[in-house]
Amino acid sequence: MAEVLAHNASTMEPIHAESAPAVGPNAVIQLGEALRDRLGDRAARDVFAHAGLGHFLANPPSEMVDEDAVRGLFRSLYHLLPSATAAAIAAEAGRRTADYLLANRIPGLARATLRSLPGRLAAPLLLSAIASNAWTFAGSGTLQTRAGSPSLIEIADNPIAIPGCVWHVAVFKTLFGALVTPDVEVHHPQCCHAGAPSCRFEIAPARRGIRRLTGLLG
């Protein structure tokens, strides 16, 4: 059973990556939806047109998207909108991306089994799934994971790093919150956007969850 779960969790039913550096299409699709819902169609058109990707609003991509295009789309988002608004929309797009993966890319048996396992067992399996589908989150960047306390996801030369990497943080927090523990925090102590060689994401139970557990045990 453990081998079956590891296989199912690691495959996540991926869309196969192309030879050119590319990122999963939901980085584009969900950003468009988040823009429309928060600011309306015109704002979405302006951001996508500024990035030269207006065609993706009418015809959302179904295949991998060149990482340069995704990077340009995030740059346009931050160029045209106030930084706080851009960050909120990027984070919402990250949450929506994770929701899509949960509903469509992680097999139902793997979802159910991960949710039934203690966090110390579920986390390594989810990290394996993320590592096996690194192109979804990292494009040409080099993604590595490490289970532990905290668990670690590191993306060297992250091609779609943005301020605070709020898109990545939201993706990882939503996935871990749904499959490992609802009380989870994702810390991002170093970022390629700020000049670091890699983006580092540290994932651990939220302090409020630890306090509640301590109280119950005490």
C-alpha cells in the first residue's frame, strides 16, 4: 500500500513538460481569473496585453507556457498595479492553482490516503509529489525538497520569483493545508527576487496549532 501511495502521490497525473523551459498553464489561467474577480475584465485585459499575452484571456492555455511569458505576466502585474494589490492577486492565483491541482492532478486515492496519515508521514509523500512535478512550480529552476521540521522546498534560480514569492507560498500552503495539516505556515526566508541564489520555503505546523496541541497534552 505504501508503494502504491508513493507512486500515485508522486505522479500527480502531470501534463508532460515541453523541451523548452516552461511552467504549468495554471500560473497563467488562475492569475487571469483572480484579476477578473478582484478588479474586473478591463484590468485583466490591461495586464495581459502589457505582457503580450492578451490571447490567453480569450483562449486559456491548455499546455505548458514558456517561463519567460509567465515571468513577463507577473512583471506586468506588479508594474501596472499597486504592490499590495498585485501581491494579493498573485497570492489568490496561487491558492487557485493549488485548488486545481488538488481537484484534477492528485489522484483521489492519494488525496484520501494522505489526509488519513499523520503529518510526519504525509509530508514526505507530498514533498515527493511536488519534486516529481517540479516544472509546475519551478520551470527551469532546480527544485529540491527535504522532509523534517520544518519541511523544506528550495528552488535554485527560480525563473518566476516575485516579491515575497507570494504565488509559491500560497500554492504550498494550500497543498499542505489540504493534505497534511490545516494548521500550517510557510516561511520564505530567502528569495531569488531579492538576489539570493535560491528561493527557500520552510513549511511547519502553525504556532497556534502547536500551542493547542501542547494544551491538550498538558
